[in-house]
Amino acid sequence: KISRTERLKQLGSQIQPLWELLQVDTDERHNFFVENTGLGLGVIEKCEMELQRLEQLKVEKLQDLVEEARETIRELWQNMEYGESQKEAFGPYMNCTQFNEELFARHQDYVAELREQNELLQPILDRFTKYIELYNEREEYEKTIQDSSRLLSRKRGALREEELQRKRVTLKLPKLIESLRKDVAEYQDEHGPLLIQGKLCLDVIEEKENDYLERKREEKERKKRQKMRTQSEASKTGTPHKNAKGAPRPGSIRRGAKENSQHNRF
């Protein structure tokens, strides 16, 4: 036989979570405590009645509680960038319409599991998000520096902002990639694969970086072909080939000057 104190502690440990779950107003909770103090049998009886009331209310609201849990699950999936293959395991429960205590319990357990995983992953996820931001900024920077007219811009601070952007994408981004690779590898050694939209996180990074390097190589090849084509056309027409600044090469100027001098003798 348990003491009155132990019984009240037992009831309190059951009542408190139900108050939280059912979002019982704080004033209502406070009034219950004020009206039920001490160790009397009447207090125990009131607590037992409150527990019964809350359990009945929970049964009545089971569908709403399950739907709320599902919304939390979707938010956590989105935050951790879950792919469809990762969601499949819990899919049958997400679609089940038999709202009972067992279904709700499975949802609660899964929410707790996801929250624990999310807390563990959050530092890496934050830096992966930062990587994507800097990756996109590098794309913008590459386009910006191709536009020579930007040097004539009178927009205040434009060139300074470009320099800051250059430092972010050429200095900060490589360091971020290196640390991200290291931390993801350490996480996977201890917890298993880290997936982003169903793909290994490291594979996503490598794929994006390889894609960037391939586009840089193609752009370099394109410029090389364009230069060779310009030189070829110049040699066919006899037009002096211009250097990078647009001026004729010195040799072509001297030859032109010499020919003009000889012509003027006649």
C-alpha cells in the first residue's frame, strides 16, 4: 500500500503531461493547485477525477492530436531535408485513419526520435545551408566579373561590395567545404549515413563542386576557341590582330608605317 504522498506524486506525474498535451490554460492549472493542497483524501479524490477528465478529453481529441503530431513530423522532415525514401518507413502511419491510442503513441515516439535527430544534426544542417548560400553567391559573382561595364558604375560602394563578395567565395567557401566534409564524415562514422533529399550529403557537395569545375573548364575552352577563331579570321582578311586591350599589335603598326613611308617617296 502506497502512502498518500506517493499517490499524489504518482497522480501529478500523470496529470502534468496531459495538461501540456491538451494545452490546458495556465490559469486553470493554477486554480486547481490552489484549490487542492495538502494530503487529505479529498485532495487525492479530486486529483483522480482530474486525471479521468483529462484522459477522456484526450480520447475525444485523438484525431486532432494525431494531426498535430503529423504537422510536427512534416516540419522536422523539411528542416532535415528528408527525401521520399526516408519518409516511406513511417508513411503507413501518416496515412492511417484509425485514430486510436496506439496510432497516437507511434506518432509521439516518432516525433521524439526526429527531434533528437534534428538536435544532433542542426549544426551540420546550418552549415550546409550556408554552403548553398555561398555556392549561389559564387555563381552570381562569376557572372558579375564577366561584365566589364560594372567598372564604370557610379553606384556607391559597388566595387567594395564586389571585393567583399570575392573574399567570401574564394576564401570563406573553400574553408566551409573542408570543415563540412570533415564533420559529415565524423557524423557518419558514429551515426550512419547523413542524407539530404535522399542523397548522401557528401555526394551532394561533390556533385555541386564537380559541376562548378566542369562549367569553369567549358567556359575556358569556349574562350580559347573564340580567340583562335578571331586570330584565324584576322589572318585571312589581313586585318591587324588586336591585343586584349583592343589596340593593334606593335609589329603590325611598324609594318604599316614602313609601307606608308615607302609610298610617300613616290
